[in-house]
Amino acid sequence: MRAVGRHTVREGRFWHRRAELHYDDAGEGPLAVYAHGGFVSQATEDRMDLFDWAPVLDAGHRLVRYDARAHGRSTGGPVETDYTYPSLADDLLSLLDHLGAAEPVTAMGASMGCGSVLHAAVRAPDRFSRLVLLIPPTAWTTREAHARANRESADTIEREGLDAWLAARGTQPRPAVVADVPEFPPTPPERVLPSVLRGLALSDLPSRTAIAALRRPGLILAWADDPGHPLSTAETLAQLLPHADLHVSRTRADIRTWGERIAEYLTLPGP
């Protein structure tokens, strides 16, 4: 039995659209759901030692973190449209149905998970009370270059294999703020990874107009000097969402405070 701090982690799973999705469930209290970034999993994020979730649980919240389709313990097939942000948002909404979430919940997401959260919130705003957006990805004007790189990566994997792609990826500079974070191979299987990449290439955040219409408060946590997660996206989201707080980290030690920042944010009076 695993634990986060002093809190026991309960494991669960459910079926949705031809895939078995696995999640971790810990703590008691108001529900907060977290969606991770692309290529990793809950276990991988824990091994990277980036985010500390114990403060959220200690503050009296129930935290559910799930492995995205084809990531980690969750299954998924080589269907690129299954990995677009809107499709991943559908998985998130299905998870809320499975959990029996009758009241609005806090939705949290990092990178790809940020896209999942925003699309889910735009589609079903009444299901969410507030948003916590970690390292928002490229969006709008900065998205096309990232999408093109994803399509090229998918082609490389199919033509030369996963090891060739990983070798090329390993030569690219990493943001200084996370340069010492251990790297792990992607969790989607090699036969599915090109579809994941092409699905992300088809994706973008919802329009600025749709996000501004959400009328949900947000906490935005970003780090500096990362072209894959540019501050321009985080700053625009902070302008669009009402009562949004933006915090930018420039050291790994400061990233480790994000759990405490989230816990403090969740104890503020609701909207």
C-alpha cells in the first residue's frame, strides 16, 4: 500500500471509450482532481520529485490523480484523435462521473493536463469550482511550431524507432529550472506514441474568448525559460481568468513550494 505523506493511496480504475483508466485516490474532503503532463504518469512524476502533494491532503482535501489514456497504468490504442485535448477532457469528465462528483470540484492540470482541464471546464463549467493550471503549454500563436515538432517526432519514431527519437531528444537543451530533474522514457508504448504525438499536434487550448467566459478563478504556476511552456501562455491565462494569481518559479526549490501554494489557495473562500 503506497502513501503520500501520512495519507494512504487507494487505487481505482474504470473503462471509458475502449480504454481502462487508472487513478490514485487519497485523503478526505472536497475533491480536487489532477491531470499530469504528456508522456509521464503519476508514478513517473513522483520519481521526478517535482511536485509535493502532501500539503493538499494535509489541508483537508481529497486528491485524485489519474494516468492519462495510454500513459502509465492506463491503456489506449493507436488512434490519434483519442489524444487531442478535447478527447482527453472527455476522459476527465468521465472520471468525475465515475467518482460520483455531485458538487463542483477543483481541477488541476500540468502541461497536457492543463489543456485537458481547460477544455473540460469550457465544455462543462458547472462541474468545476476553480482551476489550478501548472506549466501551461504552448498555445495560439506559439502552438504551430510545437505541433510541427510533434508531427516530425511521430514520423521519426515510425521510421527509425523510439531509441533514435530519444537520442535526438537528449541533445536538446533543457530549461535551467529543471535541468537536474531526472529524465525517464515516455510511458506510452512505442506502438501508440506516434498517435499520442499526432493527437497533441492537433490540439490547442480553447480560444481566449471561451476561456474568458469561464468566470472561474484560477491559480497559475509556471516556470521560466521553457519554450514548451512559455510564460506568454501563463500570462495570457492570468489576464483572461477572473481573480487569477500567477506565480513564476526560477529554481527547482521554488517549484517544490507549489504544493503548499495550492493548499493555501484551496483554503481561500470559494467563488
